[in-house]
Amino acid sequence: MTDKVETAKFDVDAAVEHLRTLIATDSFTELLSELANVRPADIAAIMERLDRVEQTLVLDALEPEIGSDVVLELEESTRKNVLEDLSDTRIAQMADELESDDAADLVGELDDDTRARVLEQVPQESRDEVERLLTYDDDSAGGIMKLEAAWVRQSHSVAKAVEMVREHYREMDEIHEIFVVDRNHVLRGVVTPTELLLADPAQTVADIMDSESPVTIHPEEDQAEAARLARRYDRLSLPVVDDLGRLLGIITHDDIFDVIEEEEQEDISYMAGTGEDAPAERSVFKAFFERGPWLLVGLVGGVLGALVMSGFEHAIKIEHALFLPAIMAMAGSVAIQASSLVVRGVATDSFALQGLGKTLFRELRVSILFGLGLGALLGICAYGLSGGDGELSACVSVAMVIVVVNAALLGTLIPVLLHRLGKDPAVATGPFITTLNDVLGILTYLLVLTILL
Amino acid sequence: MTDKVETAKFDVDAAVEHLRTLIATDSFTELLSELANVRPADIAAIMERLDRVEQTLVLDALEPEIGSDVVLELEESTRKNVLEDLSDTRIAQMADELESDDAADLVGELDDDTRARVLEQVPQESRDEVERLLTYDDDSAGGIMKLEAAWVRQSHSVAKAVEMVREHYREMDEIHEIFVVDRNHVLRGVVTPTELLLADPAQTVADIMDSESPVTIHPEEDQAEAARLARRYDRLSLPVVDDLGRLLGIITHDDIFDVIEEEEQEDISYMAGTGEDAPAERSVFKAFFERGPWLLVGLVGGVLGALVMSGFEHAIKIEHALFLPAIMAMAGSVAIQASSLVVRGVATDSFALQGLGKTLFRELRVSILFGLGLGALLGICAYGLSGGDGELSACVSVAMVIVVVNAALLGTLIPVLLHRLGKDPAVATGPFITTLNDVLGILTYLLVLTILL
């Protein structure tokens, strides 16, 4: 068993050292035999540590069948470099080895000129498939489906269906579901290989197929919807059908894994205001331009805050300003809590289960509790810090209640509104909501001070 | 096709109204026949809108086989209520209908007394399974595995293997992979039903099984590791094996879906400081106690900020305080960007590919760019707002550079440190990092002011 545990916790460091030596001494035959038992994902992990020249050398040495899997597993920026360095022929060979969805992803990453040159070298059938898949939007169900969906006719006998699997689908990576179509290729049901295995060969496919109408998706729907359906109905894969219900392709479990993660990562990047800046991305300038706009939002908020304060400049004293950070921090935190709950609710489908009214009412009650609690605490601190200034302490408490309740309501309403408008509500979880509430918090506090003092 | 599309976009509102009428008129036979074609997840969505009495009535009417699936799909708080209202016998029937992992989850949610009473009514074999699974930690691989893993011996003929599937595994929900074990039940390989279907019945399983050593996991490892392995190696499911490599159970794709989402949601809840407060949770007090501690962190930071400022009270003027919000906002935003990139890198496995040194160095360079850019911008604004105070403007710019670089480095180092200590780095993405940087930002700005002015 030790070798299995080791495979799971693959020792990249050791492998990198060893590979480097082999490359340096031009021992490519030995390199290939060493890599024969390493999984593509692990080869990719090693590759990330090699320099660009070494990466190309390894990929040129690997069989296109393995090399293509490795390229898919590389980080985006590494893959970009590697694809620039490999020959068109090599890329075409790899694309031909891949399943249609992966081939389309790979070819889709090439610049227009290279793509045209590479596609010319891909066999006609694969080329047609890739070109068809490239017409779908990256984030759509069509953008993640593969065309290799195993199908049989409902009128086929089980024996004939087995024959079709043997003749046509043997080469497919893994078949876990076989779709049942009618003579117009309209999807009618699903059978599993296990069902075929256990059935009487003389039965028809229609006899043994799952009679429940399959959960399907249209190629132009959002990929997030595909993930939602697969999760909600515990599907291993999702057939993609056109307007007439005809089977076009299949979205498999690994695509669903990716989409779930991608969508959540998108939410996180909105919350953190990092844009698409990826952790493994190395370009400093790319990071600057991805993250810069979000920081600018915060800066504009800060400058607005300064403007607001300068309007009150003669009415307030430095003792009053002491409590601004606490008010601002609470406004931002409460708003982010509220908005992220809406976003999570939308993502996990549980938000639909409750109306907006219920959500708002709950948030209102929670925020009143928080406002009172935090207001009282900060009031006490302010009393102590100001040397017993009861008026200031009262202002701080009152302002806190207003700010917290307001932040909670805005934090709920804004993402809900975005969602209703068909926008991603997660946009409202990060810098925008914090900034808005920072400014409103400052304004509220200073207004309360001016009115009460 | 319209009916398929409708199934996917199930109209909960209409169904709720209709069901309410049926319940009100005691038409349970009609209700059952109406629900017969509705998927469990959709029944659960309807149930969420019903009141507690109606929920119990529906669940009592449903066959335990369907009812058990519905209960699993309910929101946690609804399920809690429902389990309180259903009879022990009913819960025991449901547990017996479920696969072992789901049964253990269901029974695990009961209080100790109810659990003991329910288990007494569960048939011996299922009870043993549930009790065994309950010994594993909720967040471990063992906590999400099911014991119903289909297996055959490597010495079996294909014909014998098919016979085993027919006799023992027919009842299993879906078999997509059949594990191959030796006489000691040590896992040796995997075959798919398709491979059995296409093989010569006289071959042995060892002849046709995938020779690559399977990716496995130990029951005590973290569930996140299970999800990572499944994703990294594109696995549909993951066999769980003990120290000796013996097959214990299987983690299936739907569990992996859940874990990926759960882990990401956990990161988001750390970032937002919501604790475990769930979007669909209705209790105001629970929300108060889940989210309160995170707000307290921010409040403590705010009060610390006030303390720091009061130390400089006589050295600074209200004009100086105008720029505090901008400095604080930038400190918080930059730190959150940096820390969330580390967290995303850890979650997506891409962080391991680069060393800490590279990540820090990149962050340093990016933050110097940001510091200079933001410092210049805020300096210009400060110059304008202060009516041409060049000294103040310079102080603001210098402080911004220091604050931004410092926030970026802390935002990188703290989550990395947590990760090395075996803690979840996401803890450092929310209120803690913002608060720390708020206070440091105030301190830095005021120190720069005091030194330069």
C-alpha cells in the first residue's frame, strides 16, 4: 500500500531534481520510462517547476496522448508559454488525442493565426467538432460539453446496444451513462452499462431504460445552471439537448467539479476584489491591472469620506474623529456579512426557498440586535476614552445603531437587486459595499454629532 | 421537450399552492400520486414553503423510500424540526432505506436519546453500518464514505464477476466502478461495468482491470483531501482503504460535489465573518451568536484605533484625520486581496506549485506599484482638499506606500503561516486581517505625520 499512499502525496520536489538531471544529460529514453507510471496531473506539477526550455523538451519527448493530458493540467500561464513554444504539428497531434471539449479548450487558447494553422493539421472530423464547440460561449453549458455522448436507439435490443458500445464507444474515456434516443435523435431516457450487463439480450432498450424523464440542459444556458442541476438532482453527468430535445453532447462530472469551484472562486474574487488575478499567475503587471480597479473603488470612497468630513470640519473636534474607525469597521463588516449570506443563498439554491421579505425581515432583526449591542459597547468605550463625555458617548451609540441597521439592509438589498437584474450578486460583496458603507457610516456619524451636540 | 425543461425549472410556487389544497382537504391519495413523478429535491423545495404540521403530514404520507430522500434534501433547520416531529419508527424506516452514508448523516443529526431509540428499530445489519460510520469525524473521508462499495476478486472470471453484480449489487443505487480486491480484501484495481460488458466471460478480472494503482484515501484524512484527489486525478469516486490497503468504502461524486462547495463556502464565510450562519437559517439568535464574535473583532480593532489616535490627539489636527478613512480602506483592501490569493492558491492546489518566496516577491512588487500609484493619487487629492498643504500631501503619500506594502506582506505571510501550522488559512482573510491592518494603518499614518511634520 505504501506506493499508493505515495502516489496520492506525490513528491514533486524529488521528482523535479531527478528529471532535471535526466534532461541535462539528454537521457530522454530513461525520462520517458520514468514518467510512464506518473499520472498526468503529477507530470504537470513537475513541469511547473521546470524552466520554459525544459518544459518544451519534456512535452516534445512525451507521446502526444500523454502530453495532451499534461498540457491540460498545467496552470494557464504555463500552458500559454508552452503552446507558444510547441510546433503547430505537435499541438495538432495533441488536440486530435483529446476529447472534443478538451481539444476545443486547448485550441481556443491559441491566438487566431496559430489556431488556423493548427486546425489545418487536425483531421477533418476532429476539426469539425472543435470548430462547432468553439461557437459556444466559454461560460455556457455548450462551452463545457463534449460531443462524445454514447447513445443507442430505444428500439434497439440489448444485444444490439452492447454491440454498439463495443463498436463505437470502446475508445471513449469512460462510459457511465448511455443515452437512449428515438429515430429523430430526441433524448428519451438513460441506461447504464450495469443495466445492459444484467439485462436479457433480447429485451429492448426501451424496456430497461430509466423511465424518469432525464434532467437536461440547453447548450446556451449558463454553466453554473448545469452545475446546479447536477447537484440538485445528484447527476453524474448532464445530457445537453437542443430546442427540439435532440441529444448534442454531455457534460461530465469533472466539468461539474470545475464549474462548482470556478463559480465559488469567482465569488471569492469579487469579495476580495482581486478580479481574475490567479494565485499562480506570475506577471506583476497583470496583477496590477486586475486588482487596481477594485482598489480605486476603495480610494474613491476614502476621498469621498474625506470630502464629507471636510464639510463638517468646523463642527467636529479631533476627539470625535477617534471613533470613526470603529463606526466604519462595523458598517463594512455588517454589510459584508449580509451580502455574503445572500450570495451564498443564491449559489446554494437555498435563497429561492425563502422570499426576499423573510430574508430582509430576519436581517433587520439581527441587525437591530447587533446595533444595540455594538452601540452600547462602543458607547461605554467612548465614555471611558473621552474622560466621561456622556453626550459624545450617546452620539456614538446612536450613530452605531443607525449605521449597523442601514448596512445590513443595504447589504441585503443590493445583491438581491443585482440578482433580479440578472447580474452576479457577488459583485456587491466586496469593495463596492464596503466603500458605500464607509462613506455612509462617516456621514451618519457626523450628522448625528451635529444634530445631537 | 417542454416537459423536460419544466422539470429542470420546477415551478415551486404553483406546486405549493396545489399541495396546500390537497392537504387541507385530506386528499392524501391524490397527493401521493401527484408527487410520484416529482423528484425528491423538488419535493423538498415545496416542503420548505409548507408549515411544520404540513411538512410532517406529507412525510408521513410518502413511502419511506421517497420520504428518506426528501428529508436529505431539506435545509438543515427544516430537517431538524421534521425529525423532532416524526415518530422513531418512521425515522428508523427511512434510515433503513438510505445508503449507509446518508443513513449515518440522518441518524447523526438526532439527539442522543432519540438516536438510541431509533437505532433499536433499525435492522441489525444497517444499524451496525451506521454505528461504524458514526465513529468517523464529520469532516473526514470516513465521514462521507458509504460502505456499499461493489467489489470482486481479481481471481474471479468475468462471468463470475457479472454474477456477483447480479446477485449482490443490483440493489445499489448506481454502480459505475467495481473494485478489485485480493483474498485479503486489499484493493488491487478497478473495473467498470462497461469493461465487464465487453470482456470475454472466460477472462479473469485481473486480465481486464485497470493496471494503474488506484488513487485511494484513508478514512481519517480530511474530506477536503478527498475532493482534491478526485479533482486532481479526475476520479468519479474514491475508494477508502485502511492502513493495510483493505477496501472499506467509497466516496462518490455527489459527496465530492458537496465537499468542494462546502470548503469554498467555508472560505467565503471566513472572509465575510459570518461563521456557520446559513442563508436559509431562520433563527435570529443563532445568527447573532454566529456573526457576533466576528463583529467584536472589528469593534476591538476600532477601539484600538481610537486608543492609538488618542495617543496622538495633541499632535494631530482634524485636517489630518480627513485622510484616515482612505488609508484604512486601502490597508484593508490590499491585505484581503493578498490573503485571498493565498487561500485560493491553497484551495486549488496551485500554491504548492510555487514556493513562498516567489509568492512573497511577486506580492512585494505588486504592492510597491500599488503603493506608489495610490500614494500619488491620494497625495494629489490631499493637496487639493487641504488647500495646497504640500507637507500634509507628502505625508499622506509616504504613509500610503508604507501601509500598502505592509498590508500586502502581512496579507501573504499570515495565511501562509496558518497553513504551515495546519490551520485553515481562510481564517486570515476576513475581519482579523482587516482589523489588524486598520490599526496598523492608523498607527503608520500618525507616526509618519508626527515624524515628518
